Amino acid sequence: MQVTCLSVPNPRSYLICAGIADVENRGFDTDYRGTIYIHSTGKRGYSGMPDMSEYPVPVIQEFNDMLERIQELDQSGRYIGIPDAGVRITLKDEESQSEQAVAEYALLADAYATYRKDPARPFFHVQAIVGRVDLVDVVEHAPSEWAQPGYKHWILTKPILFPEPITGVKTSRTGLWTCELPE
């Protein structure tokens, strides 16, 4: 099956496919609209989540901050409660949280579970197709916290993070490109 792909560095590739980042910033426009398979590039993450301080991810930032203050966990958390000293992670008041907070929590929980099973297994794969999204528009001034000034903002919807990435997909391409994937 031939698919259209876009290479995106880690961890942003996972943030896009998990439904956390809804915009991809590019220096160029495209007429293409439709499904794009996200190819993950960059460093692997071996110990759970990497430093996310440069990204607008309040759930993950709160989790990292809370780990530094283990005694105050349950009282101080807006998104996450860790009642059993790190044994269990829960999303507080899930029904009242935004879709982005729920998606961010799901990604964090997956990374945490992967790390607890095998700390040497990377959560963020490289040279892999990690999921897919639909490219629905390209604009210059997207109203998203992920939109960076001076770039074309590729508007992404319908994110799917694959439970297991399709590994071994090597490329040096930076724009849209096609790839033959197994059915």
C-alpha cells in the first residue's frame, strides 16, 4: 500500500499522532490534503518522556514537576494524581478535562507503562512510522498554541498513534514523500 508520509522529529511526531499537537510548522505550503503517515526522526527516548519544557504540554510538565515534590503529589496536582507514591497514575476529573489533556495523559501513561516494563526499550522510536493524521488545511495564522510565527501552519485532525510503530523506515526527505507499506 503506497502512502504519503511526513518526517517529524521526536517527540513532536508522537505529540501529533497522540492528538496533543494539532499544527505542524513548516517553511513551505502544499496543495496536498488528506491522510499523512507520520515518520519519526531524531533521538530515541529511553527513560520514559524526554524533557518537554519547550513544548506547551501542561500535563507532562506537571507530572515532571510533581515527581520533584513527591510528598505534595495529591494536593498540588491539577491534572494528575499519584496517590501510591508513583505506583499508579490517574487523570483527575477526566470527564471535565479537555480533549488535549486526556490525549496528553494517555501518551504519558503509555510512556510510563512502557518504561516500567522495560527501561531499555525506547518509547520514542526513530526511523519508524508512528501514526497518521489528516492534513485538512495550510494557513499562516492558526489559532493553536502549537503554531509558531513565521511558518506555514499545517492543520492536522483525526490523529492515530499506532500501538506498535512500523520500524525500519529510513529516509532523508524533509517534505511530503511516498512510501510502500505492508497491508
